[in-house]
Amino acid sequence: MHENNLSSKLFNNAKQLIPGGVNSPVRAFRNVGGEPFFVRAAKGSKIWDVDNNEMIDYIGTWGPAILGHAPLPVIEAVHETAKRGVSFGIPNPLEIEIAKIIVDWVPSVEKVRMVNSGTEATMSAVRLSRGYTGREKIIKFEGCYHGHVDSLLVSAGSGALTHGEPDSAGVPKGFARETITLPFNNQEKVRQCFEKIGDEIAAVILEPVPANAGLFFPKDGFLEFLREITKEYGSLLIFDEVMTGFRVAKGGVQEIYGITPDITAMGKVIGGGLPVGAFGGREDIMNNLAPDGPVYQAGTLSGNPLAMAAGIAQLKELEKLSAWDRLEEIGALLESGIREAIEDAGRPYTFHRLGSMFCLFFHEGPINNLESATAAANTGEFPKFFHHCLSKGIYLAPSPYETGFISLAHSEDDINKTVEVIQGALA
């Protein structure tokens, strides 16, 4: 039985001091009902809450914990670095070291700028694309989330060429007018838009594999099409690989699909669990950033030595362990078990996986855009499934729109227990 006594008291206290009792909305359990728990500790594949419940964790701090929680190489690197100071606001050698790794690993990146979050990375990438091209409009896609920056927190209008509407109070409609939101995987809508206003479009930004509306994939030829049409019209192509970068492959989705964007936004894994983001791309584009160019971007804590040390340690450990092959093995084991559970249940569920990222949809496929993902999320089955798994010690994201993450710390016993619990939840 999952006890939640102390967590409940803490949540009541938090609601008096923090909006909604949480510092990021999904943590509030609004999509599943009930109250969130508070974590006491995390190690390897496990987390323990303040009521001493042990859980196998498939959030992995929403992606960064690819080695598992509290991995020794990262902890030691942070500890040793902290002895020399936790922040300088002055260049430090670790910034160069992690930049070299990113440039070497990511196909599209010739120069990179470190920032403090994925939102900051995408915001800066968009500003840079506008400064470089001298244009103002941006195309984004339904179901692709790029952080809470105003110009990208926009939902679709009524047609391919209509202006979007703000997705949040506080976002000026003027910002939304510069953002065009189109259906993912729809080449025709994109072409219509470029034919109409192609000379106004600074960039197309997307998650090449969307992972913020569940997890779904680009159709054959879609990414290639975007690469071609942006080149044709002199626009930039921005890949948001904050979630997929360094996780699904050493060089991210762009390595898997063989598509080279102009700018890439990164985060999560490269910070080893500390706050971090980055954006990089072609040298001629990146040289437009201050102090060399006219596009201003700055940050007091950018290149923070603790975050850089954690990221370097994590990336080096991933390479040393040939992590992506092992993550694929663990992911395949989980996938085979869940697919067998789906078959046994005789229900029209859909399971998607890419390496160590996965999502179970409670709906028949195909699911390849926001419309189909929303239909899957609205079946009403997820909350019951989530709470069954939680009660049995399996912690999945508390929302049907989120993606699960596997780490190197997940053992075959963890996977087998997870499959057993999911079989019971689907029965």
C-alpha cells in the first residue's frame, strides 16, 4: 500500500506558499487526480518518498538521469568542482571542455552557447534565427513543446495560414501573430504556408521526434522535406533536441535520421541533473551572437562550473559505457513485455519507443500528430492505470501527454517487475 501521510502534510503547506503547491505544473497530479508525493532520496533506478515508499522511477528527472539517479562519476565531479567555487560569472575551462564534446558529437553544431534551461535555449535559437535572416515569422507544430517562452507558447489558428492564439494568459497576441502553428507530419500545409509568405519566415522549429504529447514519430520523408523547403526559401531549420539529444543516440535524432538542421537546442542530459541548456549550429549563424554580432544573449549563470562538471562527467561515462547500445537492449526488453501485455489484454492500445524513451497510448493507432495523441489521452483510462502502477511501486509520469525514460541503472529485474505490474493494470 502506498502511504502518503507526510507528503500530504507537505503538499498542504506548499499550497500556502507556492502557486498550486508546485514549481512546475505537471507535478501537481491534476491529470491523474490525488496528491503528489515528495521525494526524500533517489539512487540508481529507485526513488524513495518522505513516507518511505520505494518506487522504480521512469521519469528520471524528466530525462537527465540517463545514468540513473546520483551516479558516482557525476556526484564526484560536482563535489570536487564545488570545492573550488560554485559560480564565477567569469569564463572557466570546463565551458570549453563541454563545448568541445558537443561540437564533436552533434552533427549540426560548429559552435555552441551554454544557457540555463531548455526554454532559454529555444528562445535564444529563435531570436538568433530572426537576427540572422532579418525576418520575423516562425513556424512551429502542434504537439511540439519548446518551453514556456512567449513566442512559442502558441496554439494553432483555424487554418494553415491563420495566426495562432496564445496558449497562456500573459502572452501578448502580437507575439502570437508572428508564430504560425501547423499540424505535425503535414507537408502540404507547410508548403502552402511557404508559398504564401515564405519570404517572411525566419525559421521552422520542431521536436524532430515530438516527446511532449506522448511520443510519436515523423513520417517517412517529413524531416527531409522540412530541410529542403527551408533551404529553398532561405529560412532556418531548428531542431529542439532538449529531450532527445544525447539520449536516443550520441548525436541525437539528427544522427539517427541523417538530417542536419541549422540550429539545435539542447539540454537535460548535458547537465547531469543540474540546470542547463545549450544551442548551437553553423559557425556563420552562431557568429551573429554578441559579443561578435548584433543578436544579444546573456546569462549570469551560463556555463556554471557545477553544471559543466556534471555534464562532462555524464557524457564521458555514457561514451565509456557505450550506453546507447545497452539502453536499446533494456528498452527492447520493456517493449516486448508491454506489447505482450497489450496483446493479452485484447485492447486497442498503442506503444511507441525510441531507444530509452517510451509511451503507452490508450487508443488504437496510428498516432503521429497532436490530434491522434489527444484522442488517446482523452479516453479516461490513464488515471486508473497510473494509480495502479504507483500503488505497486512503479512511478510513471502523472500525465498521459508525457514520455517515459529508461536509465542505465534499470536492471532486468526492474523491467520484469514493471511489465508484471503493467500486465495487471491492463488486465
